[in-house]
Amino acid sequence: MTEHGRFGIHGGQYIPETLMNAVIELEDAYNRYKDDPEFNRELTDLFNQYAGRPSRLYYAKRMSEDLGGARIYLKREDLNHTGAHKINNVLGQALLAKKMGKTRLIAETGAGQHGVATATAAALFGMECVVFMGEEDTRRQALNVYKMKLLGAEVIPVTTGTATLKDAVSQAMREWTSRISDTHYCLGSVMGPHPFPTIVRDFQAVISKEIREQILEAEGKLPAAVIACVGGGSNAIGSFYHFIDDSEVKLIGCEAAGRGIDTFETAATINTGRLGIFHGMKSYFCQDAYGQIAPVYSISAGLDYPGIGPEHAYLHDIGRADYVPVTDEEAVEAFEYVSRTEGIIPAIESAHALAYAMKYAPTLSGDQSIVVTVSGRGDKDCVSVARYRGEEISE
Ligand SMILES: *Cc1c(COP(=O)(O)O)cnc(C)c1O
């Protein structure tokens, strides 16, 4: 599927000359280590001993019986150390950076989740860590700024543009250009220039590798669908990857529709975006009439990225995966429903996938199963969901 870093027409390396050396060095190193037994043994050890893998595939009995239709399984990435799937990627990249002789990790972060995960890996590996975060986001996510500092990272507020995630990505890329000798840019999702979308996918593919074994063990056959939320798309592609060749398994990505795909307050890239080039890749992006990147909105900070990873853009083009919009309201309802029905408080990002699963499962029959990836836990979202419901609670 991938040829020279392309997924169909998407992907590529749309970057300044000054960044080429860094991505070439990274690609060479990745090609050298990705099938290296020692590298993979070390990574598996980190996954198991540190992150707590394999994560459970949990049969959500109460939800399944209440909704009717397919048996619903939840892939519990929320049970990983640091509370989400992001640790899979950062452990992989930190290990790779160490093998490359790098001593410093830099990262971008929006809500702060990827920044905290990177700071965690840096602490574990004894590496220096600098996280770029939009100034606006540092105010909204003060707790995560504190956690990053506690873990030993330096947090640099980014004041350019809209002072949010997309500006933090741009700043991290500029910083990488100026200091590639000792620094690895630990990118947080399946986006950016080749080889990032491939590297991040491969580290997250452990999710579908486990789902496959676990569902075959539990059900004796493949699921009718795998459903995951899509920001940049890393937990989704990780959940889909080992099912791409199984055409009987539907792959469904849930985008943040915000207040609706017929409004400007949305982050549903496939449903509302157009082809463009940004952050080093060709893919679909939310844009204004002039082709400028549009401001995006979702109740979920982890899903409001104005683009989508190039492999998803390709899976959409060829009709292999479906990308459906889920509104704030639907996600909040799922957040509340799954909390009281299963005793699991999902991340508001993951609640987008759960919301669609709640509509989809009843359309299937009882001898079918679906798997929904719970990408993270929802402790971080309680204050904002309460506020959405008109209740002010202090942190
Ligand atoms: C960051 C995040 C996401 C969105 O990122 P993807 O790269 O699309 O997976 C989803 N869920 C949680 C819990 C997150 O922290």
C-alpha cells in the first residue's frame, strides 16, 4: 500500500529542504530497526512491563443486552499506563530515538495528552524533553502543563497563529530543523511527512494485533466491525490495521462533528474537508474558501485537529473504511450511558466511537460482534462534560 511514503495520492514529504536530512535519517533508522528482533523484544517488554499490555478486550454485556443486536466488545486502551493509547507510540519512538543516539525528545501537544505521554517516556529513558503547546491550550489545560513539568519536561507556549495545536506542530517542526543532531521529534499521531504516518501506525498496530487474537479466542470468528474515534487517526489506524485485508470486517472511523457538519463549529475532516497540503503531507483538511486551514471545534480537545492522517484519506478514497460524523451531544450522551451502564468512564474522544456503536450494534444480529476501541479514560473530561450539562465543578 505504501510506496515512497504515499497512500494513494496522499502522504508524501512536503517539507523544507532543511528538514530533509532529519526525515531521511529517521527513515533509515526505522528501516534498520523495525524488523530487528532485539528492538522488538525491548519494545514488547516495555509494552508489557511498563504500559500494562496486552490491554483487555472486554465483553460489554450490559450494553449489548440493553441495546440489542451485535455483541459489543470494548478494547480497553484506557487501562494503559497514562490512561490512553498514546503511550504505545511514544514508547516506540523513544526507543527508536535512543537507538539513534538521540538524547532529547521534542513534541507538540494540544490538550496535553501527547505531551504528558512524551514527558513520561522521556523520564523513563532519562532523556531531555521539550513540549510545544499553544499558549491558549496551556491556559485551558493547566493540569497537564503541571504534569509535564513534574515529569521533568520543559513546556514552551506557542504564540503564533491561533496559539493552538496546529501552531504547536509547526513550531516543533521548526525547532527540529534547527537541532537535529541530538533531538528526535516525537510526533503524536499518524500525520506529518513520511515516515511518521507509517512509524506511528506500526507502533499503534499492536491494538489490532491483540484485538484479532482476543476476538478469535472469545467469538471464534472475526468481528462484523471495528469502530474507533479519529483525531489525527492513530488509535483508529492501530485498531484497523490487522483487519484491512479482511473485507468482511467493516472499519468505521468516528469524526468529531462538534455542533454539526452543517455548521462551522466542527472538526469532521473527511465529512467537511478538502484535499490540501499541510504539516508536510497531502491529505484532507478543513479549509476556508481561500484554502487556509479553518479553525476547528469539538467538545473533545483530542479530536480537534483540522486534518486526518494520509492512510485514512486513502482508505476513504478506496471505500475500505467509512468515516462518520458524531456530534458533541451524541458523544456526551454516550459518555454518560457507558459510565452508568458498564461502570467505565470513557474519554470524551472515545465516546464518539461509543456513540456510533450504540446506533450501529442494534442494526446487526446477535450472532455478530463489534469491537469499539476505548482510546482513553474519561477522568480528564468530567469537568468539561459537567459544564456542557450546565454544572460547574471545580478541579
Ligand atoms: C489524542 C487522543 C485521541 C485522538 O488521537 P488519534 O491520533 O486520532 O488517536 C483519541 N482519544 C484519546 C483518549 C486521545 O488522548
